[in-house]
Amino acid sequence: MRPRLVPTEVERPSSGQWRTCTAVPSRERNNHGRREAVPLPPSAMPTVTGGNGAVTSQRHAHACHLPPIIDHRSKNLPPKGHAHSTCMKILKTQAAVKKIKEIMVAKPDYIGLKVGVRQKGCNGLSYTLDYATEKGKLDEVVNQDGVCVIVDRKAQLTLLGTEMDFVEDKLTSEFVFRNPNIKGTCGCGESFSI
């Protein structure tokens, strides 16, 4: 028989931002030799408290690690009404920055380039690159070295961590995306899958 584990107390560092609780019910054998979970009494249930010390729930949990609490006292929150940027979606090389600046000088009516993905090709997805006149409500803006690139809301997770480069050789000149999230590409290189 396994030893009975009882819930530990809620652990809260001085900042009051993280909390953890662990509780694993013991399993005892019934008359048929099978193991059954033995419910813990309500007094042994872990108590989960919020950042302000108030009890928010009291329940049975299995080694749970709860996310940080964000409340009105948190200093790292964006102002009300502003979207919170998760992280930089696209990193542009100096060649890409230089080419985008050249393109945008000739197109003063546009605010930047808009990068996205769409269903296309034999492997699923393909990159799109258009001029942007305005930023969509949920689009992400990446400013780097004075160049604005807008990431379409549908492509944000797909393009996470992608490097945008501009490559020029004897036959072609094009923007190239080095995406760490790609699982496979088609033979011609026009489409990819994630």
C-alpha cells in the first residue's frame, strides 16, 4: 500500500504572485484487490488563496501549479484599453530593414508592410506580404530600426520567433522567412506546414 499523502499548505512568496498546492489522495485496496481513491475530508483539502490573501477556492487537486495572479496592484500591466503585446513576433535582419525602408519611401500613403499566412500550395500555408494602410484591432505591430511591420492576427502564433531577411542574387530578389516553427515544406519551397 502506498503511503497516504496529504495536501501541503499553499506556498506563497512575499510578492504574493505565485502559489502552488499539492494534494494526492491515497489509494487503498478494496475487498476485490483493486485500488480505489479515498476522498480527503473537507478539512484536509488544499486552500488556494489569491494575491490579496483571500480564499478563492477550496478543492481537491493533483500536484497543481497555478499561474501568476494579476490584480489591480500589479505594476507590469498595460494601461486600461491597451492591448498587451505578448512578445516580438518577427526579427528583421539589416538587409530586410534596408529594403523595407527603400520600399516605404516610394509608398508614403502606407504605414508599413503587413505579414500574414494563408492556405496555399501543396503543404498547407504560404506567407503573404502586403502594404498596410491601417492596423487591425488585433494585429501586432513590430517596430525595429524605424521600420514598421504589422503581423496579421491570424499569423501571430505561426510567425512567433521568425526572422525576416531580404536575399538578392543573380536571378531573384525576395524576402525570406526563417521560421523555427515549420515542421515540413513542399518540394518547391512555396508552402509549409506547422
